[in-house]
Amino acid sequence: MRSDADGAATELSGVWADLIGQWRAVAVLRRAVDGAEHAMTHAWLITGPPGSGRSTAAKAFAAALQCQWHGCGECQDCRTVLAGSHPDVTLVRTEKLSIGVDQIRELARRSAMTPRMRKWQVLVIEDADRITDYGANALLKSIEEPPPRTVWILCAPSSEDVIPTIRSRCRELRLVSPTDAAVAQLLISRDGVNPELAYEVARIAGGHVGKARGLARDLVARQAREALLKLPTQLDSVGACLQAAADIVAKSESEVKAEVAALNTRERAETEALYTAAKGGARSREAQSALKRLDEEQKAREKRLQRDRLDSALTELTTWYRDVLALQLGAVTIPPTAADLASDSDSDTDTEPPAAVAIINLSAYADLTAAAAATTPERTIASLDAILQARRAIESNVAPLLALEAMMLTLGGQ
Ligand SMILES: [Zn+2]
């Protein structure tokens, strides 16, 4: 059908519509779908920074391969692939920490099956960076000698995250971070977000489409972020610093507990059901040890999720100090927005759209300028260092509260 490869001018439509800023990647996938000579490969590795749309691209590709019109987005094939219910497309998403050999063997078995709808047998692994070494060995053969109608699509943040033997047998397709403007445009045109909010969340999300969309939809999340960015102005005593650390840790803990509660219960019920059905019964030794293992896995997952949450809170906090530093160094000129003017006394007014500005937290402009005037660049750099240290400490399993207390004391200059 389409043989024009000049992606940039082509409107992204059908299953590709959400892949903003990914013209090049989409052009490659379209050529493969169209069956251009040498364009098809049986093992793909889609890489790209978080939020660039790896799994969106994988699913769009899978849908386009099954669709009679190469990815119209509306037919039965397209819709079922995107919904995860197409008989010839297996989507693997895991909430576990790793993808083990049993799961990979099952996939390899599937990969050898003739596609029921006579097109392609597609297997998508969203977190290929979590495949264990044994899993990778099991996958290897299937990727090396795939049946003629089988396509593997693996996704990972970067090719270095994937075991080398697997990586070397896949064709890598790199996605890029879309620009803030592209993200904002998508939110405006597809989700009906008002332009001011769209640009604000796009700037905050820094190229992460899902995060921008989530923020645009979620007033509570935006308020939580605003509250977090008030913190730097409130750390005026040792007590306030320690309280701030305790609050952040407690909040992340309760959020994660709420997030996984239903999942934990379901997994436990499934495990119990498995052993009730078997001879031993739910009270047998095997059942008890399986439940104990599950319990440990769930605890590890909670811990990881909590650390992820803390890390993203600290990343948000970093944007505040980064903005302060930019102001202190005069690295940006800030056209005040309407909201800023209300809280700003002197006015050289020249209201431009905020898109031209490198400041991320424009809505906190008054606080930022006050902070920039009240401290020195050296102190701001020390604050940025303190946050980075806390992130590293948390990543290397230091107790979160301890890491955050030390950080807050530095931020507060205590
Ligand atoms: Zn279709």
C-alpha cells in the first residue's frame, strides 16, 4: 500500500495515532507491515525512555500486522489486539519482578502455533528487561529459528537492559521522547484538555505522554504535586524538616498499600484455590510454603513500589531547585503569565505563551523568584546534591525515612 517513507509529512492515523513524535519509528514499522522487501524481521526490540510509548508502539505494530488495512484502528482485528483479546496476539505484562523460564517456555510454545486467523502469531513482552537468565535461554531458540509466521516484539528502556544474547538477535527500534509541544498538542486535540493546562502538564511530565495525560485528568495528583513543591519554602526548623520527611514516607506507604490491596488479595485467593483443587488441600505443607513465598514476593513488590514513588517525588522536587538555579544564574528569561502578574509587584509586562520558557514550574513562579533571591547558587547546588544522594541511598536500600531526614535537613539549611 504505502511505500512513501517520508514520515514527517504524513499524518499519524489509525493505530499509530498516539505515537506522537515517533515518525521515524512508525515509518519503519509501516514498511514492515506493508511487506516491503527485507523490512520484516521476526524479532524486534523496541526501546525508548519511560513514557515514550514502547508498549503503545508494540501494540500498534501487532494490530497493524493483523489488520487487513494495515492498522486502520477500527476493524475487529485492530480493536481486539489493542484490547488484548486477539487470539493470535499474546501480550505479556508482569507485575512481578522477573519473567521466569516457565513463563517463557509457555510463550515459546505459543509462538510455534499456527495463527488462527492465518496472519501472524505475535508475542509482545512489555518488560523484556525483567527476563531472567534461564528465561533468556529458553527464549533464544525460539527467536533464532522462529516459525515463518511468528513475530516477537520485546520492549525495554534501552538495549543494555536486555540480556546480550537476546539483544543481538533482535532488530532494535528506538523511540525518542516527544517534545513538550507535541505532548500538549495531543492532550488538546485528543483529550480535549484546555491549552493552558495541557502545556503545564506537558512541561512537568517532560516528554512522558502517559504522565502528562494522567496529571491532566487527575486534579488530586496535581494538588499533591503542588503541595510537594511548597515544601522547600516550609523547611524553617529542624522539627519542620523531620516532619516533612515523615509525611512523605507515610504518604508513599499508604498509597502503595491502597494500590496493591486488591491485587494481593486476588493473588492469595488464586494460590489457595490452586492447592484446594489439588490433593494436598490449602493446609498442606506445599500450600503453606507457596503462600509464604507469595507473601515475600508481595512484600518485595510493595517495597519496590514505595521506593519508586519516593524516587518520583524526589525527581519532582529536583525540578523546583533546578528552576531556582536557572533563575539565579539568569539562564532563562521569564515572561510572566497572568497568574504570576497578580502576585508580582513590578511589571515589565510582555505576556508570551509559557512554551518559550525553560522554567518547568511556571505556576510557582512567585515562590521560585523569592527563593532565588533569598539563597545563592551554591546552596541550590548543595540542595540538588542532597536530593540526588537521598535518591541513591533509597535505591541502595537505605531506610527511606533516614535518607529523607538527612536530605530535608540539608534543604532547610539546618
Ligand atoms: Zn484494522
